Amino acid sequence: MSKDRKIGLGRGLSALLNDNPDYSRGGNDRNNSNSITDNPSAALGAISHIKVNQVAVNPYQPRFEFDEDALRELSESIKLQGLIQPITVRQMGHDNYQLISGERRLRASKMAGFTEIPAYIRTADDQQMLEMALIENIQRENLNAIEVALSFQRMIEECAINQEELGDRVSKNRSTVTNYLRLLKLPPTIQAAIRDNKISMGHARALINVADPATQLFIFQEILDKDLSVRKVEDMVRSMKQTGIKPTSKEKKSDGISFQYQKIQDDLSSKFATKIKMKVQDGGKGSIEIPFLSDDDLSRILELLDW
């Protein structure tokens, strides 16, 4: 092994062991002579310091929102301790990179005022980009359940893999993957509530076992109104299955409307997250009643109506 090669290994080990104080503190006062590589573009697979303004965000990033308070905390930590874990990028051209994983670290480093950041440089095609971004986020970023479900769906559709293969790649069994994907069949209002942490994944798992959307919405409203626990919801669903009684069955029979109008009524109930009532007379005349629970609930409905 040549002398130059030994020096190169020494620098790499120093960086990995964080012996070099400039390694993790990234860029504002780092001397170029201490760089892991003087030419990052020639360092595929190694740890290099690259300029933050040369890194484009990952278009396959499954996370849509980042908690600003958490970013500020991470930024303060990076100011004090440096960035311990490098980001991962792929090279798109001379001194141009695209993020594979580590968007929170990149954002927090920018917030901390760093102009450079340690990075692993990899080669990856679009499918690998999507898979690595998804897996890294699921394992480390605590995506909400809807974001996970959308990411799973995207991998299946864009990477042409089945649920079992997807489960192998993200270290989850097929039933778990299936349950996440089934969330996307819930009414949009319930999906939004899962996304916004108004109901838990446990509540959602109980709701996906209910076939009728109107019944799902009824139970969802009960969860919100009565602050039902997951066990209470599971008991409610189990009771409905055993008795065959749906909470909206009596109302449906007394409505006296056709299946076509019933479908419209159910769709409106799903859209507005409240029990819509339609009254239809001979000749097609009728009315639609939209109940609301409070001034805030009325404002929510008016927004949906684009009022």
C-alpha cells in the first residue's frame, strides 16, 4: 500500500471517528486543506464536504411537512455538536447533487448558518432514490400513517413491485403493508384526521374493518364527539358485525330516497364529515340539510363550500 493511500485512509478514519473537529462542524470556518476530499465529485461512496447550495432536494421525499420547532432544536444541536451523521446525495453533474436522505439534517444545517455539510456521495437511479428516501424516512423520520401509505402506494406503482416484495424492502410483514394501503380507501375526511393526528392508527385500523363509508363516518364522528378509546371503537365495530345492525340503517329506511340519491347523500356526508340529509319529492324537487355542531364547525363547512 502506498504512502498516499495510507494518508487517505487515515483521513477517512479520522472523519468516521470524528477526530477532526472540522469534519462535523461543516463549513463556515473549515480550512480546505482539511477536506476529506479536495474534489468531492471524484469521491463516490466516500464522505465529502459539499456546499449546501449545491444540493437539490429529493423529489421522491415522502414527507410533506417538517416540524419547525424540532428543526430549530436540531439546528441548535448542530451548532453545538456539529452534524454527526452525514446526509446522502447522488451526483447529478459537476458540483451538483440531489438529496437521497437527510432533508431534516440539511434544513437544520442551513438554519444553523453552515455553508457546507458532510455527505456520502452515491450513484442511484430514480427507483433507488425513491426506495432509499422511503426507507430512511420510515425508519427515522416518523412519517404519519397516511404519508407511509402514500409512499407504499407510490413504490408499488412506480417500482412495479408487489406488497410482499415491498414488505421485504421496508422490513414489514405483508399484513402491515396491506393495512397501511387500506387507509387510502377511507373517506378523505378520515384520512385527513389520521394525517393531522386527530385519531390514532389504532382507531384507523378499526375503521378499515367497516365496509360501509357512511358507517365509517358515523363511528369517526363518535370518536371525535365522545373521545372514544381504540378498544371502545373495536367493540363498537365488533358489535355491528355480530348483530348486522348499522347505526344509519334506520335513517336510511325512513329517508324514502332511491339508491342513487342515497349514494349522493353518503358521498356528501363523507365530504363534509357530518350526516347529510336529503329530502326528495316527486318531480325531482328537494332539499339538502347540512347540520353543524358549533361556529367552528360551520366555518369548516363554509370553507368546504368555498363560501
